[in-house]
Amino acid sequence: MIDSRSGNPWLFVLAALVGAAIACGIMVLASGPLIRSYILEHPDLLPEAMQNLQNTELAKAVADNKTALEKPFGNAWAGAADGDVVLVEFFDYACPYCRKSNSDVARLLAEDEKLKIVWRDLPVLGEPSVAAAEASLSAAKQGKFHQFHDAMFETARPTPNAIAGARAAAGVTSPAGATASAPPEIRAEIQRNYDLASAVRATGTPLFVVGDKVLQGAVGYEALKQAVAEARAR
């Protein structure tokens, strides 16, 4: 986040100017001779200022949607019910990077007794992803999310056979077919997740929200652990 205490107060000024310029559709930042001169002498600060601006905007989007982001569907959560930090993961069962990240999230959960994890289905890779998400949410509604989740990530792709096998392994009894036949509650949850992902500017899966930070992609265990520590420190 932008903070005038961060060591260079000009970054705060530059970020505000960049935001105003972008909003107006122009890139003329020279609102005064002093600022123009400083920018010309330190052009390397502009990308940093723009990144700080983006981080500030993302932090606001997370804050505005915090309750919805951290409210799980059914039992699609784990860890401390009243955890001091909540890590939200948007995932797609067809995403190999989500499969890779699953062990990182499990490791964090095993090591941190104060952490809460909330999973949000974000099927963005086609109809098989949607079918898997519907089955996942059916499992979560029945309190069987974890069994289904682990079984699905043991497979390479969310094929009909893989989904059926995961449902059987988890003991999910409700049907999960095409979107048109899914219960309204499940279709509404998938749409809610699309909306939340859009609000925090998701570019794909996995996407993690920790504290006021958004991490795009399979960032790895160490980056997730650091984000949790920073959120806890704040």
C-alpha cells in the first residue's frame, strides 16, 4: 500500500498524479514545474508509483468485498473457525497450477493453527470445469468438500469419469450435471465467485487473497507464508 512513511514521499504524490491522469485518459503528469522536473530526473519511480497505486486499488476492492470473500459455501473451508488470518483461494479443477498449489495450501494449514482457508470454485477453463465446480459445491453443501476436493486433484483432468469417481469417493449423493440442470443455489454461487474474482482483477487461477493482498498464480509456499505473516502483523 502507498504510505508517505515508506521512505520516499514523492511516490505518494506520483501515484496520485498517475491515478488522476489515467482517469482522465491522458498521460501528462507535469502539473507543475517541480514535479515535472523530479519525474524527468527520476523516471524509474514512475513504474513503482503505478504499482503502488494498483496495490492500493486492489486493497480497497478486497476491503469492499471482504465479507463475501471470506464467507465459505457449505464446508469449503478449513483451519481455525475464528482464524486471525483468512486465506481465500479461487481455483479451477482443470488448472494444473491449482493442482500444484494444493500441497502448498495444505502445508500452510498443517503448520499454522491460527489460519483459516476458504476455497472458492472459479471454473474458467470450459464446460468440464463448470461440471466439476457444480459437483464440488454439491459436496460442500453436504459437508463433504474436502474428500471431493482431494479426490479431484488426484486426477489429471475433470473428465466425467473423474468427477463421478470423486463424487463416489466423497459420498456425494446429489446430481451434478450441466449448468442448466444445476440447482439455482449452486449456479448463484458460481456467478458470485465470478463477480468476486472480477472485483479483485483476477487474471486466471489460482488466485489468492490474503489480508489486503491479491496474489495471482501459483506463487508457491514461501510467498503464501510471507503474505500470511504480513497480514498477521497488520
